Amino acid sequence: MRIEDAVEPSERGMKLLEVGTAYFLLVLFAIGFLDLILVLVELLASGEFTDPSQVIDIIDTVLVLLIIVEIHQTVVAFSRDEPVVRIVISAALIAITRKVISFRPGEYANINDAFVAAVAFALLLGVLVAAYFVVRRVDADAVPPDSFAGDGGDRGGRDDHRLDGEPRTDDGNGGEPDSDRPPDADQRSNG
């Protein structure tokens, strides 16, 4: 028995679990969204929608929902074998932003503990923002200029590759060799 044949059922099972996790996150998001709507209706009915602590709680709930969305996107991208680093950094950014927005120094034992937590949040936020832009820059640099539709880079709109990805061997005149050169001149000059 080949190892690939033995591992294949477990890979299929893992893909099914990944899809199941994605649907679980979808249900979790729907429940959270309905809860948010109910809280908003209750706040509007009671007149407490202008209370700053209530507003922060609503923002906190919205950010939790956004984290669920980012985790869902991570699971879906992972199951499709797509890159997930940028999505994970985005989820972490939202999570730290949530902690910063809902930061209440009174929840800590003393002011020094609150200060240490605030500095830690600020450092994490700074590192994550820097990491996000580094990943974004690396992703942008990894895309060749001629991969965009209609963009020929700096070659004046001419694509130097055929549809099958191989480099062109002609001079850009429709694949026809120059009339004053033998057809195999390009091959001899390259060799």
C-alpha cells in the first residue's frame, strides 16, 4: 500500500472538518448578529443608546463579529490552500483594536498594571500594523506587472510570454520569422 493511498482518507476527512468549521462560524456569526440587533432594539427602547459604556459594548460586539468573519475567511482560505497570513494578521489587528477600545483601567488591580497592559496593547498594535504593511508590500511585489489584465508593464503593452507561460521566441511580428534571417537564427544566437 502506498503512503498517499493511506493518507488520502484523512486528508478528505480534514477538508470536511474544515468546511464544517466554516459553517459553524457562519452560524456563530448569525447568532451574534441577531444578538446585536436585539441589544440595539433594547437600547433604543430604553433610551440608553447614548450611554458611553453601552456604545463601547456595542462596538465590542461588532468587533467580535468582525473577528468571526476574519476567522471564517482564514478557514475558507486554508481549505482552498490559499495564503492566510494577511487574514490572520487582520484578525489579530481587529482583536487588539477591540481590546484597546474596550480598555478600562479600573478593571486592573492598580494603575501600574493598567499602564503595563496599555503599553503591551500599543506595542502589539504597532507590530501588527507593521506586519500587515510588510505582508501587503511583499504580496504587491510578488505580482508581476504583466499579470494584470491589459497591463503590459513597461513593454508598451506587449506580453513577452505565450499563453502556455513559455517565453516568446519571435520578434513580436505575429510569430513570423524575419524575412532576412533564417527561421532558426534565434535559437543559434541563444545557444
